[in-house]
Amino acid sequence: MTNAVNVQNIGIVGAGQMGSGIAQVCAQCGYSVSLADISQDVLDKAVTGIGGRLQRLVEKERLTQDALDAAVGNITTKTDYAGFGDCDLVIEAATENEEIKKSIFENLIPALRDDAILATNTSSISITRLAAATDRPERFIGMHFMNPVPVMKLVELSKGIATDEATYSAVNTVVGKLGKTSITSEDFPAFIVNRILVPMMNEAIYVLQEGIGGVTDIDGAMKLGANQPMGPLELADFVGLDTCLAIMQVLYDGFADSKYRPCPLLVKYVEAGWLGRKTGRGFYDYSGDKPVPTR
Ligand code: 3HC
């Protein structure tokens, strides 16, 4: 049976940067949220982060204390999928790694209702291929949020070859209720946003590698010369250099076109464990009060 699902309960798998942001906006908009992660520590950090961000909104008088309490009260955390049987929609927001996502689906699906919609926040991987690893390709969809989720207005929706209209329509309704705007991309590697954005960041890393400019020159050029809110290297650090590399690899493999080759300097940073803001070092060093360019 295909759904005419009226989404009320949302499950989110993965409580990192994206999952916690998605949990926050869903909870703020009145959805009941089950947030799952294998790590209790990551869940605790996610809840603390959400509470802190909402508290700042209260201080700025953009949110009442009652609304904060209601939003926090809407979130339940779990290290397993107990209770996911109540979810109308589950959004997978784990690491950008196909095998990890498939193994999550394998463990998650037995806990779900047959009519529940399964969405993935993948930023590049084929929706059709991920859907084929589930029992519900017609109720499977790409729902790609942007970082930072509470601020960015866009959600990029992508249907796999089997995704039905009822699924698209139910998920699109959720996007509207979250106060965000959807665009729809065909299911091709990295969709629309990252197909354009991530090669731009990769090119900036080539410019750095070739010594054409330093970090400050490159970011300054694009901030002041192209009105970008963050320069491409600052943005790469913000997104995570491992994520940038994973997306370039999906583009490179998916199109077999050398124009998508990952920059060797990006590979080197990832191999060093310099993944950007989240590890305290990338193209900037974040250990002090202000980020300091490293090249
Ligand atoms: N979480 C929640 N809110 C945040 C935030 C965060 N991590 N960072 C900033 N904000 C909020 C601030 O609270 C502030 O809110 P207010 O206007 O209501 O007071 C607002 O955003 C502006 O913040 P700041 O004044 O501190 O800083 P900026 O003006 O520099 O803006 C920014 C910060 C919104 C992050 C801006 O620099 C920006 O738009 N950067 C580009 C972000 C971008 O391109 N994201 C897409 C990345 S690609 C992607 O996500 C796809 C993925 O698959 C790779």
C-alpha cells in the first residue's frame, strides 16, 4: 500500500552536525523526534548543542522559554531503534559512506512500519542504489539539508527511479512545515548543489596547492569578489574535508570524468586527519580564539 502519510513522528539516524540540526528544526516545528546514534556521547553533545542554540534564540527574544521547553521536550534520544515503529518518516543522516548507510538500513528496517517513509540526507550517493538496498524503494527519497540546517533555507529533494509521488508529496509537505524551500534534482551524482559547489571548493584547493594564492587570498577573493558569505576554503573546513573528498570521489566515479579528480592536497589533509573545524584543523587552525590560516 502506498501512503498518504500525514507525518507527525520523525526518526533521525545520526546525531552529528547534520542530524542534530535536522532534529532541532523538526522539534521546533512541533514534530515528535526520535534521534538515534550508536554513541551516547554524540547524542548528549547533540542535545546540549540544540539546547544552547535555542537558548541563544531565547536571549535574542526570537523564541519564548515555553517554546524552547516544548522543542527540547519533543526530542527523545536512543542508541537503538526502539520506538521507531511510531515514526511516519525516518531521515538517515549518517556519515557519507554507502556501506555504512546500507548497514543502517538493514538494522533499521525491521523496526519500521510498512508504510513509513525512509529518507536519506545523502549529499551525493545514488538514491536509486540506496533505495534498492531497502524493502521500500517506492517510499525512499533523498532529502538533502544544507549546513547549518537551522539557518539554510534549502532542502534538495531527489527521487530514485522507483520513488512514488505520494512519498515525494509527503516529504515536500514536511519541508514546507519546517519553513524551508525545496528544489528537486534528478538522481545523478551529487545532485545540483554539491555538483556545483564541491568542485568549486576542490578547485580552490588546487589554486592553493599550485601556490597561486594563499588561504587568505583565495577566501578573500571569493568573499569580496563573488560575495560568498564564506570563502571556499573556510566553507570546505565547515562542511568537513572528509565529506568534500567523499563527494568528489562520488562525482569522479559516477561520471568517470577527470574534471572531478579530487585535489591531492585535499586527499593529504584527510589522510592527516585534518578534517576542518570538527577536528580543530583544516585550511585554518581553530585552536585559538580566531581561525588562523595554515598556508
Ligand atoms: N547553527 C545554527 N545557527 C547558526 C550557525 C550554526 N552552526 N552558525 C550561525 N548561525 C546563525 C547565527 O546564530 C545567526 O543567527 P541570527 O541572524 O538569527 O542572529 C546567523 O546564523 C548568522 O550568523 P553569524 O552572524 O554568526 O555569522 P555569519 O553572518 O557569518 O553567518 C553562516 C554564518 C550563516 C554560516 C554564513 O557564513 C553562511 O551562510 N555560510 C555559507 C554556508 C553554506 O554555504 N552552507 C552550505 C554548505 S554545503 C552543504 O551544506 C551541503 C553538504 O552536503 C556539503
